Amino acid sequence: MTIVNRKTAIKIRKTHRYLGLFLGIQFLFWTISGMYFSWTNIDDIHGDEFRNLDYVPKTFNNLISPSEMHNAEGIRSIEIRDINNEPYYWVNNKQLYSAKTGEAKQDISEEEALSVAKNYMKEGLKVANIKKITEVDDYHEYREKLLPAYVISYDTDEALKAYISVTDGKFQTVRHRAWRWFDFLWMTHTMDYDTRDNFNTIILRAFSLLGLITVLSGFLLWYISSPTIRKIKKKKISK
């Protein structure tokens, strides 16, 4: 006695085999990336080992009132920035103003960007070069952040870079080799090859569904080919 006929069993085996072959590479990426994420300290990925975590923003005295600034739009939001030991107001997420004179500031210089980075990065790091970027694509390591920005490259084995936005003089982020590996593996895990963070892509849904079918077909193959199941079925019939 057989649980299913031979023709059906062959079809199930073929479905399981070819789905496994088709999905195998993605399953491998999911497994490798999952292992990497679970064994990696996320603080290292964020670059904490390169950052001055003890930095405390400088306090300033004798600042003008924000109402004295030459800003015709009024104030909806305001933050203070320390740029090369000089205080600035960042107003409405749009414009820098000197916190001493109220004059608008048009972008920061390379020297000022280096001073900002010096506050946030650990001592002893040697700057290799600095350049200004005005645009990036969807795959760039500095995606979805304020542009233009200065890219400060350091002379390290980790290809370390710090990013400072030009418009507001804010320290944005750190990028290094371990982060780039994380970013690549995260892309293969989410299967979002553009923004990296979208879990609702059609390709991820399709592979997840096919993966479920592959697993279920494997269970079904075990069920129809198991000698134990056959014996149980025979005993029930004999009764």
C-alpha cells in the first residue's frame, strides 16, 4: 500500500528539488547574514571604537537672543552648534546664524569641518584627505543624509571615513569596513537592493513564500516515504 501514487510522489520530489536549487543561494545568504548579525557587536558596526564617546559639547556665554537674528521667516525650531569653537544657531533646519552677531552663515569650510570631526573622533587618527560631495546614489554609504557634505578619510586599515554636513556643520556619521560588510549582508538579508531597509519588497515576499513551499514539500516527502508512517497506516487498515 502507498500513501500517494508514484506519479504524484515524483512530482513532489521534483518540486522540492528544483525549489531547493533555485532558493539555495538566497537561503545561504540568509544564514550567513543571520550568523554575522548575531555574532557582531552592533556598537562596533556603528564605529564606536573610532568615536570620542566622552565628548561633551562646549558651553557658550554672551549669546544673542534668537529674536535678534536677521531671520524674516521667524523661528520654528532652533539648535546650537559648536563649529571651530564658535557658537551658531541652526534655525528651522535650514540656516546657520552666528550666535554672537546674528549674521547668516553660508556653509562651513573644510577647516571647520575638520574641527567638528576632531571633537567627535578619537585622538590620534590621521586625516588622509577631505573632499566635498554634493550628491550620492541609492547605494552610497552616505545615503538619506543631509547634502552637501564633507567626507573626511583617515589613514587606517579600516578605510575609515567621517561625514560632516556642509549646510549645518553637524557630525553626521562614521563609515568603515565592518559597517560596509554589515550593509552588504543586510541588503542580501532584506533583499532590498536599493534602500536596504524595505521589508515589503515583492522579491522578498516571493522568496519567503517559495521558501515556505520548499519546507512544506520536504515535510510531505518525509511523510509519504516514511516506513513508520506506512506501518501506522497498515495497522489502522488491518483493524
